Amino acid sequence: MSFFGFGQSVEVEILLNDAESRKRAEHKTEDGKKEKYFLFYDGETVSGKVSLSLKNPNKRLEHQGIKIEFIGQIELYYDRGNHHEFVSLVKDLARPGEITQSQAFDFEFTHVEKPYESYTGQNVKLRYFLRATISRRLNDVVKEMDIVVHTLSTYPELNSSIKMEVGIEDCLHIEFEYNKSKYHLKDVIVGKIYFLLVRIKIKHMEIDIIKRETTGTGPNVYHENDTIAKYEIMDGAPVRGESIPIRLFLAGYELTPTMRDINKKFSVRYYLNLVLIDEEERRYFKQQEVVLWRKGDIVRKSMSHQAAIASQRFEGTSSLGEVRTPGPLSDNNSRQ
């Protein structure tokens, strides 16, 4: 970024020490595009240089101090301009004075806590970035560089299957089963649908993956449902006793880990929505929450404690979806 005025301008650049070897990850920006950013994990050190290049070597640059910050913040789109910072670290690089030639300043933020995963959603954005600032009497010179943070998790071996019997009284009884309740982002959902009673003419059945983003608190709560995937599991009328297998690969979809009550600002949850459509275009559905988590390629010892915390944070629960006409399928074991 350049500052023009009063006879001098300067280019500010932030350079990471391990830029050549550090992995990059694609991340969706607010406008829906995908960009690649340097990838970090919780507890990793962030270090590098702030490089200043003077445009006019014969003129000096006066300043009131130079600093670099490492910031993690959440921005709710309905409350733009009010950034909620959950990480804020500052390093002073130079005291007030003047710069007569181009130079670079080293910085290091050691073992930085990065408790949440980077996220850009419909109504909220969680970002991490470095910000270098040259304080000036009238206008500061500011340069920002975003990074992406991924949160790796591990889970105990106990990962129970989901098995439920649902239906409509005297019309339709089905039993569905998913092999697990927690899935990593490149996992495969394996399951089956078993028809116990069929007295309505079903012509189509599918499983949808629904992402539900909840932002705000109290009267300012916003729910945003986004159908990530539609997976057809049957086309045609089933008969009593028929069993339909399910095999859904998650790797091909844009998914994030489940996020619950992140800094008391937002949550992101995922649901498998079983949808049946009859010949009169009536829709019957049943939603079941599943927990998604990010599995690391390499198990890092330094992350074991954070992974244990994440495991406790993401204990699975069941939830029903919103009621839509003609209504959801009911649990047979809860029917009155």
C-alpha cells in the first residue's frame, strides 16, 4: 500500500519467514470467490518481516511509530463496522522517528492461540490477519495480510450409529440408519433405508445435506439454511420390505467443521435431511443432525490438547428440522 503526500510515499509488504514451504488453502471470500491463503493451525508461531520501500530515496519518512498486529475477529454482517476481536497481539517495531532508506523489521508471534476455524458465511465472517501500521500525523499507512486457520480434531472411538423408525400413522413406516453420527470432511456416509409399511405412492427419495448458520443473540438471531448437496437414493415406488442402500461421499462438497456457539456470536450445524416425494408432489422429510470435523493428515503432538478440547466441544446431538407442509415424518417411538 502506498502513502502519497508531503513529498514521500512508501510501499509496505508483509513477508512470512516460511512462505516458500508453508501450505496454502483455498478459502471463500465474502463475494463468493475462492482465494488461496497461507494455512496455519492452533499453537503455531507466526513470524516474518515487515518490509518498507521508500519511493523517493532522497526524502525522509517521518512517523509516530511502526507496529504489527496479529488479529482474530468476527464480523456480523447485520452489524458491520463493529468487529469482535477474540485474538489481539501487538509488536512495536520502531519508535517514533524518521526513515531515510528502505528497510525491513523482523517480527514473531510465538505459539499463537487460534481457537476457531476461519469461516465466511451468509451472515458472518471469522478471519485472521496480520496488520502492519506506520503511524503518521495525518494518515496512517496500513497493510493487511489474511491467513487461513484450520482446526484439527480427534474423537473418541465411541461414534454411535444413528437408527430411527419414522413414519406417518397407518400410511408409511420406514427405518433409516446411518453408520455414524460424526464424520470427518472427507468421510463417506454409509446407511440404508428400510420400508416397513408403504401405503402411499412414493415416486422419489433423496438425502440433502443442509448447513444451518445461526448468528446473533436474543432478538437479533438470524437463521440461514443452505442446501449443500442433494443425493438421490431412489426413483420409483418402493414396496414393503425393500431396503435402499446409501453411500454418500462428503469430499466433493464445500463443507466446514461443525461450529457451536463460536465466541457466543454464531454457530454452524449440519443436518442430513431425508426427503420423500409422493405422486401428488407432497413432501415428507426427517432431519437428523450430524457432526462434521476436520481430520489432519499428520497428527501433531502440539495439538493433542486442543484436539481433546475440540472433542468435548463437539459431542453429537440429535435435532429435528423445521416444519414444512405437509409436515415432517414423526418418530414412531414418540408418537402419542
